[in-house]
Amino acid sequence: MFKVSTVVVCQIRRSLLHDVTIGRCHQCTTARHVKPKKSKGVSLRKEAHFVDYIELEVCGGKGGNGMLSFLSLPHREWAGPDGGDGGHGGHVIFKVSHNIKSLSHLRKVEKAADGVGGRTKQRHGKNASHRYIEVPKGTVIKSESGSLLASLDREGEMFVAARGGAGGKGNHFFLTNENRAPAVAEVGAEGQTRLVRVELKTMAHFGLIGFPNAGKSTLLRAISRARPAVSAYPFTTLNPHVGMVLYDDHEQVAVADIPGLIPGAHQNKGLGISFLRHVERCLCLVYVLDLSTGVDRSEQQRLSGGLSPFAQLTRLRYELEQYQAGLSHRPGLLLANKMDLPGADRKVEELKAKLQEEEGKSEMSSRGYQPLKVLGVSAKRMLGINELLHELRAVYDQYHTASDGEGS
Ligand SMILES: Nc1nc2c(ncn2[C@@H]2O[C@H](COP(=O)(O)OP(=O)(O)OP(=O)(O)O)[C@@H](O)[C@H]2O)c(=O)[nH]1
Ligand SMILES: [Mg+2]
């Protein structure tokens, strides 16, 4: 913690920090991006994608059976009933942990252990330990019909999704004055079993939205350590990937590469409507527009209809609006990718001019669109990446802090 009297020099501008208590210069508005460390050697790790929604079956453990037994001692042949009780089955419990960021570790069936059966000589079976499933903060648990069961928003918060069955009573439990030799013992109860839907409220701070082949995955690779596949054919990315952008004040900004959208995505065309659900879970949106359209007549042209960057933006916003009203109004950035290609500058100028024209129209402002900053980048040639990271942090600081304030 800095003292107020301390003179601190900003690392970026070499000027005195204005608010020394928080250790950052407000003139600079954003912190510097820290280059992620390169992984050493060839990684044989299986490509892991981000999971923000899963349907699974949770099964509580079965209770142990009660024992039916009569004790027989050397000088006391009928020493009475001595069957012990069975132990209780374990619960399946979802627990919030800050170490977990995704739901990829959840299996299709999560089962807790069964209780141990009762034994002779009044020995009770052991209760099974509960099955704790760690989930990220902001996890929502819904029933099969879609009704909300729990919303886990605080560290350590828990939700019992399936209760374990009670252990059965052994015959010693049923010993009474009327019945000195009960020949009855209970079977352990079955654990609760149900289907639940587990989903994350927020998947990432920024979602990369664009047509297939716009260069979303290339961009994510350029700014983070995430390694989504990149290829010159559409629909390379079939599952979302999340990369963390690191800044020198230890703030981490999550950016999600979302599979490409095509015209008609809201009608389940292309990779289907389920991918629009990922967009819903991003706080801010980064539209990645492809500046290569109009250069050749490829498959990619067919999917995006050979649209100009402005037409791509309009179409993407239309798809988002059709899926959920107000979704396209989220704050963010506008990226014109592939600036290294010939004629790209002219296209960006055209895009800016069209946006200004639209902004002027009262119709656009009445629709509630926020004016987005346009940045020209080349993810492949690493052009404009530093400026992009700076802008990402500025938008993050503005909206993430604001949403935190609303939440508390
Ligand atoms: N010239 C040029 N090519 C780029 C640039 N960025 C990406 N590409 C190329 O565009 C093609 C598609 O890139 P991807 O990153 O796979 O595109 P995507 O948007 O993730 O595509 P989907 O996963 O299919 O949605 C690849 O051949 C990239 O090499 C760029 O800045 N300049
Ligand atoms: Mg991709």
C-alpha cells in the first residue's frame, strides 16, 4: 500500500501519480499489459475448451443397510439382538471456489459415496463423506424444467444438489420390552437423484463476436496464452475458448473466443443457437470485422455474404438482437482485423464514416447503441495489438467496476 505522502512515478508516462493511494496514474487510465510467459517445449496437452453450461445427473449416496443379528455368547446363548445401524449416504454439494474458472471438470454423472452397512455387536456403519464439487463464483444451478434452484455468488457458498439416503436401522434399534427378539432390520434408503443444469452467469469480460474466419482465434492467441486452433476455413472453432490478458497491476481480463456467427444464427443456422448463449454471458462485446471480404470469392465470402465491414456489424447486431433484445447494446469495441491486406485502410475509413453518419441519425441513438471505438488491427502481423490491449483495459475499468458497484 502506498502512503499518501509518497512520491511515486508512473511507469508509463514517467509522471507523478495523481492518486497514490491506489498506486496508478489516472492520466494513463489503464495499466500496462504484461506479456504472458511462453510455455517451454512442445506441449502434448489435449486442447481444453471452456465450458460454461452443462447438464448433469447428481446422485446422493445410498444409506448403509441395518444389520439383523443375534448375539450368542459362551454362557449366554440368547444374548439378544445386536445388529448395528447403517451409515448415511453422502450428499452431492456444489461449493464456490476461487480456484475454479470453468465447468469443464464436471462429469455427466456425479455420485456421492454410499454409507457403510451396520455390523454385529452393535457396530454402526460409517457415514459416507459428502461429494463436494467446486464451481466458480457466479454459478447458477437450475432444475431440469429450468426453475432456479441456487445462485452461488460468494466464496465458500454451498448448495446441496442431491441428498444422500439415510442409513437403515439394525435390529438392536427395535428392541423393546414387548419384543425382546426383533427379527427386523431396515434397508438403507436410496440417495436422491436428479438432473440439474449448471451454468455460469458470466463467462468472460469480453466476447469476440464475428463471422467465421474473421480472425477471432488468431486475435486471442495474440493477446493471451490461450491456443485455439487457427485455420483458413470457416468454423475452425467449435467450442468457446477463454484467454486471460494480464496487466502489470495483477488485474486479469478474460476474453472469450466465441464460434463464428452467420446470418440466420438466431434461427439455429451455422453452429446453432446455443453459441449465442455464450455471447449472453459476456459483459462487453468486441466485434471482429473482417477486412478481407471483397478481396476474393471464397467460402468465407459465401458465409458472410461478402459483406462490407459495416454491413457485417449491422448483421451481427441484428442476429444478437433477434436472439435477445438489448444484447447488441452492450459496451465494447469495434475491431477491423486484417489491416495488413491491401485496401484495408480505405475500408476502415469507410466504416468510420458510415458509423458517424449512423450516429448522427436520431434513429440509431434512440435504439440505444453506444458509440464504439473503432480500432484497426492485424492479429496475424501483431499490428495495433498494444493499442487494443490499452483500450480493452479502459473499457474493462469503466464497465467492470461499474457492474461490481451495482452488484454490491
Ligand atoms: N492477412 C491476415 N490474415 C489473418 C489475420 N488474422 C487472421 N488471419 C487469417 O484468417 C484465417 C482465419 O483465422 P481464424 O483465427 O481461424 O478465424 P476465426 O474467426 O477464429 O474463424 P472461426 O473459428 O472459423 O470462426 C486464418 O487463415 C488466419 O491466418 C490478419 O490479421 N491478417
Ligand atoms: Mg476460431
